[in-house]
Amino acid sequence: MKTLKELINKEALGWAAVKKLMMNSKNAVQVLPRSPKRADEELLRLQISTKSPVGAIVFETGGILVDDGWLRILGSGSMKLNRGMMEWNKGKSYINEGEKGGFLLVAEDVIGGYFAINAGELGDEIGKIYYFAPNTLRWESLECGYSEFINWAFNGDLSLFYEAYKWDTWKEDVTAIDGNQVYSLMLSGISQDELIKSAASKKVVSVQEQILSALKALDS
């Protein structure tokens, strides 16, 4: 186990790279405040240096909300996103402290889609970001690494990626739930137009409940 001193890069190279991606970002980005104590604890559990963007985001932020909160990038935890990255992964990608799991959950969207770095359990592409798609209930490679994923989150065409799922009042509805909740979309038996227009096509559930589908897909 590396110490906190060994994990913290004094030049803050990882955070500088993240801030560079954030500059003039095409999508709305909100960096959530960090708690120094939680940041230290999460970085120690993560065991990834802050030279890396993933280590930097865990250490420097309580999390990051993108696109008015539609996309949530895990950090060390904050009031609006009250889950640290390693805290959230415990019991899902690993059981006991110090274990290395077959994947690492790093982000999610408000419709119960989950993003994870693959360490062997999600597919053949090691080190790539995989997405659990709530419409197919399968993990799919996005064919990019974590840094590329962050750049896509900040500057990519999220409207195109989610064009089939954003309903008319999504911005208002996203602000109506907290960071431990998502919308479960009723995809069966309705048209895309009904999904987009109808408030009855979705319900609020906890992230803990919703992620069971993503974990179950690993056993199928």
C-alpha cells in the first residue's frame, strides 16, 4: 500500500490535465467541493497517484456534475453526490479493503447507465471504459480510456448519445432528485415518442437498487 505522501503529486499534473479539458468545455460542468478528510481516505483506498486524472478527480473534487447533472463523475463525495468512488465500489467491484476488482465504477448517468474502467471482468478491452446501457442491459466497450472519457463528458456531443432518452422536462426533473437517485425508464411496450413525452414512463429509484441490473448482467 502506498502512503498518501507517495500518492499526491506535488506538481498536480493530473488535475492540471483535467482543468485543461474543462476550459471552454462545450457541456456545463460543475465541480463539487471536496472534504479534505474524505479526499485523503478515498485516495488511499484507490491507490492511484494524482498524476493520473482518475486519482486527481478523486483527490481534488467531491465529484463532477456534467450537463446540468445528467452525467455524474465520481470523486471523493460531496453533499450533492454523497458517495466516494471507492466507497461506492465496495461490495460491487471488490469486497475487502486492498482487493483489486475486475472493474472500477467511475461515473453514471441519471437514467441508470453506469461507466466503469474494465480490469478484466467486463470484456476483453482492459483499461477501457465500458458502459452499462439500461436499454440493452449489457456492458459495452466505449473503446476509450478514462482521460478520453472525461474529455468526451466535457466536450462531446451528449445530446446525440442520449437523444433517444432525454424527455421534455429532463432539466427540471434532474434537479428534483439527489445524487443517490436515478430515473428508471419504462422501455418495454412504449414508443420513443411516448418515452420522451410521458412523465409516466419513468420512476425515481435509488442508485443502489438500479445498479443491481448492471451487476446481474455480469453473471449472464
